[in-house]
Amino acid sequence: MRTDLTQVFLGNHILAIYHDNESKFDEAFKFLKQGLDNDEIIMIVTDGLTKNEISKRMEKEWNIKIEKLTSRGVINMNTVDECYYQNGFPKPFSIKAFWGVMAEIARTRGMRGFRVFADTHSFFEKGHAAELVNYESILESKFSIPFTAICAYDSKDLQSLTPEQRSALLTHHNPVWN
């Protein structure tokens, strides 16, 4: 792991760059477990693992019963389509509002916040990299709500962006993990 997860705080909007799926998902599970331990609602958004693979890994590594926590909405697993494309093409302001609603749900339940690990690779596979950058550009580099996010980028996907697009991503994230 490239960074000390004890240095992750509510409000961080992290851009994390990965060179392989193994390190990406190892860090995802550590980041999300930290959120669960911190009394936060957690969500993973990826097409890189099935929900069954995610559930089994959480149960094994975290020694938990996943069904109880998913049924209560404490642990959430979504594909990219379910999270971003559920009403057709992604609508950046609707997605941003959804993050706020989830943070508010956590707050009303007496929890500390909401934490998400979002794997961006599918946007690149779908040819929607420019739309992803536009969405990221409406988000703050530090959230003012109790919301913490890792936006996970494959290094090869970042290399496919223009210098202007990469600059926009760097502007709208803090910190950046290489």
C-alpha cells in the first residue's frame, strides 16, 4: 500500500492510481474495512469483481456475516451501471446529489459518514472518459459533507487522457496517491 490509511479523513476525495487489479482491490478492501470500523456506511462500485466475489472476500478477510450488513444498507455493492448508468447516460449532478443523500442517511442513523471506493475503469471501456472527467470536475477536492471517496484509476487509463483532462482530475482530488 502506498499510503497510510490512518491519514484518510472524512471529506477526502482521493485519486488513487493503480498498476494492477490485485493492488487496487487489496487497497479497496482495506479502505472499506476502515470505514466499517469507523461506523460509516460503505460502498464499492466496480465491474472488476462480482458481488459474490466481493461478499466472499469481505466475509473471509473481515470475519463478518455480510447478509445482515447488506440488508441494513451498511455495506453496499454496485456495478458501474447500477451506480452511474441506472437512468441511462450518467447525470453528474444527480450522482453528486446521491453521494450527499447517502451521507445524510448515515448521519440520520447516527453513523459517522459514508465511504465509497469507485473503480473508474468501466468508463474507459465504454468510451466515456471525457464524461467521467466532466463529472469529476463538478466535485470538490475536499467534501464538506461526511463523505470520503477513492476514485480508482488504472494507470493505463490515465495515460489515455489529454494533459488538460489529467490536470482537471488532479485539481478536483486531494490527496493523489501514486
